[in-house]
Amino acid sequence: MRHRRFGCKFGSRIFGQFPPWIGLVPTPATPVWKATFEPFTLVPAERLLLRDGLPVRLGGRALDLLIALVARAGEVVGKRELMQEVWGDLVVDEGSLRFHMYAVRKALGDGVDGRRFVVNTASKGYSFVAAVHRAEPTTSSTGRTAAGPAPTPPKALPASASALVGRDEDIAVLATLLVEHRFVSVVGAGGIGKSSVAIHCMQATRHFFPDVYFVDLSELGDGALVRAAVAAAIGLNSGDVELPAIVHHLSQRKFLLLLDCCEHVVDEAARLAEQLFAHCPSAHILTTSREPLRAEGEHVNRLQPLAFPAEGEGDTAASALAFPAVKLFVDRAASGGSGFQLSDADAPLLSQLCRELDGIALAIELAAGRVEALGLQAISSHLDKGLKLRWHGRRTAVPRQQTLHATLDWSFNLLTEDERSLLCRLSVFATSFSLESAFAICCFDLDEATATETMAGLVSKSLISVDAGGAVLRYVMLDTTRAYGRKKLADVGDAPDLMERFARHFASWVADLAPALKQAEGLERAALDVPNVRAALEHLLASPDRARQALDLAAAFCPLLLGLSRLAECSRWSRLALDGLPAELRETALEMQLQGALGQSLVFTGGDGTSAFQAFRRAIDIAERLGDVRAHLHLLNGYALLLHRDGQFTAALNTARRAQALLAKVDDPELSAIVDSLLGVALHLVGEIGEAERHWDLAFSHFSGRSTDTTSRLGFDHQIRSLCGKARSLWYRGRFIEAMSVADDTMERARRTGHAATYCIALVWAGSVAVLKGDAVALTRIVETVEVMARRHSFLPYLHLAGATRGQILIAAGNPAAGVELIRKNIELLGACRYEMVTSVFLTTLARGLCDMSLHDASLGTCDRLEARIRTGGDFLRLPEALLARGRTLSTMGRRDEAIAVIEQSLGLARTQGSVPGQLRAATALARERLADGDRRQAGALLDPLLTLLRDEDSPDLAIARGLL
């Protein structure tokens, strides 16, 4: 399992299941005897197999098989008999028996150096053939009487108040570590569940130890009392609580000792544990603490929070309940008498709450206890983190765990003065932070050595976590700890000054960020600090005297948001900044940047239909007046994209020509590549297929050999866009197989950029090859991905586009009624977003669907609307298909002469454009009409040249054409 926030991998040492020798596998009644077969000793009563005195790891079923065979050594035990004895009434096949028998043989080394232990007798069963010495032992291998009393029960070991949710793997890891290393410390933040996990591990392993001792150190006020508490727990009645006496008392025993809650007496606990580990060879020591003991022999196991849904996950009850944090909340809420059951409607709220509570078990349990009185909505949405710190839990809980505030007080009071001060200061961060930022903002009065040591102390004491999963180390403070620190910071009056330092630091950081935005790796690193920049911006905007700083930060912040495809947030900040723009800053580069960012963000997210145009036109006017050619070119590129999306294809081509004219003023291969890429799109969509491909090839020549990222400062990758166009050009020139290959590669390449807008462009633009091919399987997969991306990034137009595409799939699958309804609905929604780039495509499919439903007049009306749109907007690439849809409807109505004339017009236009698939479809339709007249020669004359040209290609249209002849 991988924890959602910290990426920590659990269970790396587990051997598939709990080792049976730690008592975690349910087993049948065990016989009281032991058997020796060199070099092994088998003790069934203890579920123990030893090799030369050391435990052998063997699964529970495999151990049961071994016990059954050794009990009847020398006999052939039938397969059914073995299965009955080991599995009881469970129905299993012989494959399970063979699997576990293989495990037995492997553990014994059967066949190694000629040694044989288990022999399979064909069609009968298995026999244990090694020489066995069997005895009724007076004492077991671990030193206790096998047939006598059970091991000393852990009288002081607390019983589990309730089932431990989501920690099975942690317990398994801990049990394995405890056996392997003998001295293990469970370390983690307060309330995370260290004691519960340790106690459950102790209960699971206690049958492996003759003596088990539990010592709760939480109530001790003085480290000097640690020895006395341990002496009392182990039954040392001599009154001597000195460390040598305790060590001597335990030195010959095999035991498990749990020292719970060591952090406030850590020095004395470390000293005692270290001595026991060194001088008691059969000692196994388990401790819990908020910081490592730093003792000789200690193996630290940091316990992570319960896994919780990441942003965008847990949107349904079933998916949310897959996360232990959510399951714990539901279990505790239900057990509180509220009758709480998680519904799909509540799942996002509870997932959000578990994220806010960082998967901390205590925090989740306290929140669950409020459901009956307040309801989930109030708990998750209306109560601030400060109030959550004071929720009360069980009255019987120890004082430090009755509220989150008390838990944090316990940790805070154990810190040094420098650690307390730094913890409070670090709460100013809104998310994870780098060491450099922490030093710059929070350690201004500490020298570097002291600052480093103080930070290390907070990490050691589990108040700050280290996330080493990325390219650089990041430090993380839990939200509950942050709320606690901010309250402390406010109490001493330091918050305003610290926020000023925070805002200045991140304003400077963003201003220096421009070079990093050209590299994917730099963008990824910068993304980690977006919440911090956001917090800095909110602070500046709240202060009227900081208006200019806020505007500068917003203008610098927006390119980062565009690069990360956080377009809704970019739109918000750019609008907010523009609304507060003073008169003296109008028509400046600052306004130009903000207007461009607003326009680009609205291209993808939709809007009121006019704001994006106004923003782009305003930015372009300012760029012209300022003579900023580079900015002007980038803005024209974004504006052309907006025009395409609005269905103004001729205007987009004119805009691309304007950008081309500006290239004479600069010598920049990157800008040349951007303009050629833009021209390729604009020419392609007006039907200039060959000329468009020439510009895409020019774009590739500019991109060639460039190591820099080709993502526009307005948020998408021009090289990917050119590759999308190349895939479409290949298709239109009849190179179908190559087109699909380039399209697939382009979509994968776009996915790897991690840039959502670029990926969606590739899915729609390169993915359209799947539409042209009629590949329903590939198209469905693409649609599903677009829907996920659109919901995640608020790309509303793409969501409607996916819906209309689902309508296309339905019509192609023979369900025109449902498909027509979907397309009609989503065309209206796309129009409301002013996303008209593919409306002609959907209207063409709509006309076909209406024809399939025999709604011929409606189909012809749709064709009228379609052709008028094409001639007005200029997307002439789609006109041959539009004409073909009209011809199909006319033919179905019996108006064959009109149909043939329209189809011939479609064929002629496809030839002019150089569209091979357009020619193939029109020629096939005409051939079908000629065959209906019995004219095979004319049909052959139409199709033979195309079939010869495409003899090495494959597509559904080709299959139809070949079938006609």
C-alpha cells in the first residue's frame, strides 16, 4: 500500500502473510508433542518449525500439512484425507494442496544434497520418509512446559476497545521487524495510532513468548520512575529497581516488553532498552514514542497516517470506503449510535474531511463522535480547524488523547524553546515547504547550524515530516498541527510580521521562476509551492497598501498556473487583479500579461462568451502600442485558438497570417515554430491539407534539436499540436496505418508531459483520427480519458465534447435515437461555452442519425444548418462529409438524381482538397448508386483507382469499398 500523501511503502518485509509462528493464522487444535528430523525440530503446540534452533518461515496451511505428515511419518496419507485435515469443510482443489506442499518441500530443502523428506505416491497421496524422533517433551523449545499451563498471560496488556481499522499490514510489518531485529520503536505523530498498533502487534505475537510485559509510561512524571515501572511489570519483588537488577532478572528469559509512550522520559527509556537488548539475548523490545530513542540496536519504524483519498478520489461511497481513513470514520460513527451510513452524496464530503484531518486516527475518531450531534456537512464544511482541535473523545481515554489540542500540548511541552518557536513559525506555510524557504522565512534570528539542528529536532519528534519522494526534499506539517501552531503564533502576536516575510519571500520566488517554467521538471517542482504562493497573494490582497505588490505577484503567478493547467484559478486571480488595477497601470505590460492570462484560461474553461475575446483583444492592442513583438506573437497565437474554438475559421487564418507577418521583426526559431504550427492548424481546417502539412513540417524543422520545452507561455505545447496535425494529414492523404500510429504516439507523448491542456488537445485533435476511422473501442477509451481530465481541471467545453462524441458512438453502433439526443443536448451546451470548433462534425453525425430514424426532413434541415455554418465560419475541410450526409438522406428518400448530384459535388471537393478518405467515401456512395442501376463498369471506374492507391492500407471504409466490387 502506498500512502496517498507521503508515498511511503508499507509491508516490504512481509512474506505474503503473517508467519504462523507469531500466532496470527487460525489453526486447528494442535497436538502436544515434538518431533526431530535433522536438522529440524517441529513443535506443533507452538506452531513452530526450527532449523538448528532458529525459526523457519512457513505459511499456516503448509505448516498444518507438515504436522499432519510428521504425525504419521512413514505412512502414505491420502490427498483427500490431507485436504480434510488441513482445510476442514472448506472446498479446495488439489492445486491448493500442491501449492502448499511445494512450500513445505522448499522450506525443508527437500531434494537438496540428496535429502528426502516428503515423497509423492502417484494417485495415492504423500508420505513423510525422513527419520523422525518423536517425544512428549517436558519442556518446549522455548523453555516452557509444552503439556503444562499456557504461557503467562499479559495481565497488564490492555484489551482492544475496538477493531483496528486499516492497520493489518502495519501490524504484520511490525511483527516481522520485531522478530528479525528484536528492538523496534514505533515512531509517529501524536494521535496517529502508535500505541494501538503496538498493542495489537503484541497480542498477535504473545504466543511466541513465554513472558509478555506491557509498561505504560505516559503517567510517569519523572524519568527516574521508568525503572520502577518496569520492575513492577516484570514481577521483581526484591525492591531493587536499579538497572543491573532488572537486567539480571530478565537475562535468561525469552520475553517481549512493550514500553508505551516514551517521548517524555526518552533518555531513561533509551538507557533501559539498550541495556536489555545488549545483555538479554532472548529479549524482544517494542517501544512507542513521538521521536526515536536513539539507542544502540534500535530499529525505527515510522508509522504513517491512515491512507485517505487524494483530491479527485473517493467520489462514491464504494471508492471512498476503500481507504482506511474513511472506513475508520464510518465504523466509529456507526458505533456511536448515529446509524450513520455513507452515501454517494456524502462520500466527497467525508473524503475531504479525512484529507483535512491528514489520516490521523485520533482526529478521525473525534470527528466521527460529532456526527450524531452536528451532521457530516457541518463537521466537514463549517467548523474551522481550531475548533476541531477541541473536540472531545472518550472519557476513559488518557488525558493527552481526549482532544487533539491535548495531544499537541503534550508534544509541544516536550520541545526546546527554539523548537517551540520554529514550530509556530512554520505554521505560516499553507502546504509543504523547502528547507531554503523555511530558513528564509522562519529562521531569521538563528544561525544556520542552530536552524538545521532545530528543524531536525522537529522531524525527529514527528511534528514535521520529510517527503523524499520528489526531486528535492520537502517538509510537511499536518493540518491539525498547523492550526495549533497558528493559534500559538497569534497568541504571541508574531503572525502579522511573519506573514509579511512569507509574502515577500514568495513574491521574490515567483518573480525568479520564469526560466523554470520552460522545463517540465521545473514546473513540477514549482507546483509544490502553489498553495504557498496563493496564501501570499491572499495576504497581499487583504492589505490596501500592498495593492501593487499583489498585482505584480498575480501577474507572475498566472503563467505558472497556465503551465500547470490550473486554468480556473488562473482566471480567478487575473480577474481579481484586473478589477483592482489602478489607472496608472492600465495599458502597461502588467495589464497585458493579466489580460492574456485571463483570455487563455477562458479558452479552456468556457465563460460568459465574450470575456475571452475582450481580454485577448485588449492584450493584443497593448502589445501593439508597446511594440512588444514577442508578446504580440504569443497573444495572436492564443487569439487564433480562441477563434477556432468559436467556429471562426477564416478569421483564425487571417490572425495566423498577421502573426506570420510579425516574424520579419524577430529572429527566433521558437517563435517561427509556433507560427508555422498555428498556420498548419488554420490552413488544415479551411481545407488546405497539403499547404497545412508543409507548415507542420517547417515547424518540426524549427523544433529539431531544441532541448527546451515547447509549451507556450499561454499554456500548451506547439510541438504536440503539430504532431496532432501531422497525424490528421497522414489520414487525409490515405496513409491510414501510419496516421493511427502517429496519433497514438502523440497522445502518449502528450500524457507524459503532465500538462492537462496539452493532453486534452492531443486527445481531441489526434484522437479525431479514431473518429475518422470509426474505431469505437479506441474512441470510447479516449472519451473516458477526456471526461476524467475535464472534471479534474474544470475544462467544461471538453466535458460537453465528450458527451457529444458518446452520441456519435451510439449512432455508429445502431442506436440513433439515444445518440441523436446526446448530440443535440451537448451541441447546445458547447454553444453556450462558445466552443464551436467541432460543431460541424457533430451536426454531420446528427444528420445521419436522423436519417437512420427516417426523420428525413429533420435530417435535411440539419444539413442546411450545417452547410450554412461551414460557409459562414470557413471550416471547409468538413464540407465534403456534410454534402455526403445530405446525399445519403436524399438517396434514402428516393430522390436519387438530387442525391447523385450532391455526392458528385462532395467527390469533386474532396479531390480539390486532396482528401483521400473523402474521395473514397464519396466514390463508394456513387458506386453504390451505379450498382443499383446495374452499371458495374462505372462503379469499378470510380473505386478501382482508389483501391489501387490504398492497396497496402486498411480501414472500415476500404473494407466496404472492396466488398462492393
